[in-house]
Amino acid sequence: MKSLLVCTGLLLAAAVVSAQTPAPKPPPKSPAATASVNNAGKSITITYSSPRVNGRAGHLFGKDGQIGHDPTYPVWRAGANSATALHTDSDLSIGSLSVPKGDYTLYVDVSDPDNWILVVNTQTGQWGTKYDKTKDLGRVPMTMSKPAETVENLTYTITGPGSKGTISLAWENHIGTVHYTVH
């Protein structure tokens, strides 16, 4: 009888402890990510949230696509959640646009889903759907290509090091690339 009471007590205690253990959090839908390159001790860094295609291939871009529902459309936050941030320790030329060292926000004009335009904006720290066109430093056409297969997770890539390189944004069935030069 004593052993039955002890076993019952242990089972009850185990049930109470397991009920108090919180369930593990699921991974974020759009995890934080960073792309960075170091050029002679000076860095270029893009900080963004990486959404997934998640079965929406062919339904992301265009007026009726998922991105078309953003209040800033056809300008897209080029990521998820907070606005995509660019930090550069050096003055740059991105395409033909002069970008002084500092902090910026990146957007992409996707009014033509097959011909993106990179938007460098001087407003920083805002949520991704808070876009102020009057704060644009400038716009640069991107060279477009298609990946061999669907890019599930939005990914930025910065090539280098050296005084020249590329910044690429790949997602779904699109890759947009711009050249940069460090000054």
C-alpha cells in the first residue's frame, strides 16, 4: 500500500512539473538574417528578415500577388517584418548612385516583377511597410536572372572583398543584382 501511494505521489509530481514546462517556441516564420562583406577593414552589411515562399511560388509578385497587398506596393520592403537595413563603413557607388557611408533602408520597386529597381532610402529603424518616398536617396535598376530552382528563403548575398562587388537578392523565381564600388 505504501509503495502504491509513493508511486501515485511521484506520478502526480511529474504531471505537475511537466504541466509547468512551457512548450517550445516554433521557429520564426521569417527569421533574422545578415549578409556582410569586409573590404580593407570596412564592412558592408545588410540586415533583414527572410520570409519563405511556403507554397506561394507564382503568387508573390505582381499586383494581385502577396506583395501586392502591402500598403507600400509597388515598393516592397525586400524582406519581412522590420525594414531591410544597409550599413556601410565606406562611401559606395551602387550602380550609378552615390551612397555616403552610414545607415540606410533598402526597398525594391517591383511594379514590373521581371525588372526590379533597388531603392536606397535614408529613413531607418521603421517597420517594413512604413515607406516614405521623400526620403529616397535614389534608385538603381537591378540586373535580373532566374535561379535554377525556386529559392525558398529570401537571401541577400554581398560579394567581395575588394573595391568592387555585387549585392544580390534572391527569392522565389527571381534574382536581382546590382554592382557596387567602394571609394
